[in-house]
Amino acid sequence: MQQNGLSWIQDTHRQEDSIQSYRRAFEAHPANLLVVRNFLKEDGAAQLGTFLQTEAQYETLHGLYSTMKNHPQGLANATETEWVTAEESDRFYRLRKFVGLSRNSQLTPNLVAYMKFRNAFNEPAFRQFFISVTGLSLDLNEATFHSFMMKPGDFLRHHDDTGNNNYHVAFVLYLTPGWQPEFGGELQMFDPRGEMTSVSPEYNSLVLFKVNPRTKHQVAPIKGNGDLGRVTISGWMHKPDHEQQASPSI
């Protein structure tokens, strides 16, 4: 079992030469995008992936562009009926959000690992790693942390994450062993020039990108892959208090 804090991260990523290399890559990419492969130590990644794949319970969410535009807080969630009867072009997403444990789950080692990782992620030292590799100022005490599963037919269409002015850096940690390119689910990032970078959801890889109204992203539809789900831990790191502005969350 991993301990708290930076001990979750592979040692090589915490070396100064690696950090400087990551920062150069992040700053040089037109969308300020960075991919770090083999990010977590293997035992921790395996336990997180197993928990999210076999022990977690999810709620399917349906989102419409029109609902987001008409809602006073910019929320996109719609009922399944509204989503199914909407025009195809209006369908923003279908995905599954972690909401709790499956019926028969108990306090397993995998659940304990998930709880410990969430606590470690919120430690200032862990956040400092992201500050170092991006060169951006981030709130040391606050972040938004979610877990998702996507199965065949699920997708997330073209958007940015600027509905909340406090979001500064988005992160996605892929945790499905054996994911193959033919399964789909690539993160497709469009930079300010309109050019696309496609990132495969490779197991135990971390993606970071700066939240910017001039860049858009989407998740390609998930294709047939049996019962295997594309599981992730994802969310946003926030701007420091002095840079934050009031804005509704999405």
C-alpha cells in the first residue's frame, strides 16, 4: 500500500531534470498540454484501477448543450428521456460518474487505497508537483476531484472548461489496464490554431492541460470492448485565492 503524498508518484517523475523537461513540454505545446506516462507506482495504480472497475457504483449522466445554455448556472444535465428525444447535434455527453460503492462492497484494500489517494492528492505537497511541472500558480488547499467510467456509446463532445473561472489546470489519470486503441475514448484537444492533438487513454498515464477559452477538447465515443470500462480520476486544480472570480460551476 502506498503512503500519503508524493510517494504515490514514480520517483523518476519527481527528479529535477524530469520536472524541467515536463515544464518545457507543457509550455511549448500550443494548448499547454502535457502527458506523463507510467505516472503512479504500479501497486497504487493497480488498486485504484481495480476499485473503479469492479467495486465502484456509477450514475449515468446525460448532458445537452441546450440545457447548459438555458440553465441559470450553466448545468448541462438532462433526463434520459430528454436526451434520447433531443437532436443528435444537441447531445453533449453521456458518461458515468462515481457515486458510491456497489451493493456487496466492503472496506477492501482497493477502497482504502482510493481513499488514501484522494487524501494524498489534496495535500499541498502533491499540488506543488503540478505547480512545478506547469509553472502555473495553483491553490494549495482546494481542487475538484471526480471519478468516471465510460462504456460503449458514451462520449463527451466539443467544449472548454471555462464555465468556472476558478479552474486553472485540468487533469485526467487513466486507470484501465489493457485499453486498446480500437476501443476509442481518445482525448482530442484542439489548440487555438484549430489543430488537434489526440491522446490515447493509456493505462497509468496522466494528462494535464491549462483551462483556456481558446482551446477546446472532447472525448471520442467509446467503442465495443465487452465489459471493460474506461475509468479515470479527473478534475481541476484551482487558481489561487487572489486570482479567483465568482462564477457558476459546471
